Amino acid sequence: MSLMRLAYASEATFEAKPVEKGVEPHVARILMTSRKNNAKDQLVGGLYYGNDRFFQYLEGEEDAVRRTYDRILKDDRHRNIVTLIEEPLKSRTFSNWSMKYVPLSRDVRAFLDDQGLESFDPAAFTSEQCEKMIELVRNSSQEQNLSTRDDPKSVGDAPQVLSSGMKTGLIVAGVVLVGALVIGGTML
């Protein structure tokens, strides 16, 4: 029973659609599938999507991490997949997240600014930048500004129209709606 961690970067092959309920629709489908599969395999980790690129971090039993990564390598929604970190792990560092999703937030913009990066391109991250991104994903709050594109206008200090409780309720309703649509679509 050996644990490992793995981080990768990839480019999306799909053309991003307008954000619905805070998440790009293709990414919402990836999240739903990942959460189901990862919970079954006892994997934990996080996902960030921005600038048509993915950064994903996984940790868990080595065999389960490798099986999951093999599926990702064959997934036609990803191209130019680059392994950033692949190494043994002494103990889990994420808890209770089969796949945490990090929406675009001030934290990500601050990370890019701090690193002198103009855009999100995780395939070019140094190992130190990978570790900082993993830490950002691990510590991010789900009640951040919801957007999935690197649009500088979406991360400014715009006045908040909805309370955090209303945002959370809308997010939950959106996830349930997308789930119902996906399940209903598979029954046709």
C-alpha cells in the first residue's frame, strides 16, 4: 500500500463555451466524472482550469493514481499533457475532496502576478511554481469569484451583488441541474 502524488498540465481540445452556473460546461462534466471515479478509488486532489489549460493534482494509492492518469492520457478532451510531478507520498495532504475545483479567483491572479506570469500556462511551471499552485488549490475557498477563464475583468474588485450564502445556493443548484441533465442524457 504505497501512496503517490501526481500533477499534470494539459491543454483543452474543446472550445470553451459560456460559463453556466460558474463552471464551463465541459469542465463541469469532467468534474462530475472525476468526483465519482476518484471517490470510488479513494483518490483526492484538485483541478484548476483557465486560459484553456488544466492543472490537476492527484494523490492516493499508486495503482489508483496510475490508472486514473492512464485514462486522462487517453481522454480526447486533453492534448499536450505534461507530467509535472510524479513521486511517492508519505501521507495524504488533501482531505475530503475527491476532486476539488478551484474557480478563477483573486488568489490565482495574485499567484500569477507574484510569479511574474502574464497568463496561466502550467506546462511551463517550475517545480516551485507547481508546489505553490498545489498549495493554492489545497487552501482555496469554494466561495470565490466564479469564472473559468483568465479574463482580467472577472477578477477585479467589482462590488458583490450576491451574498456568499446565495452564491453557494446557486452553485449547488447548478451542480444538481448539470448532474440531472447528464444523467437524463444517458437514459435517452
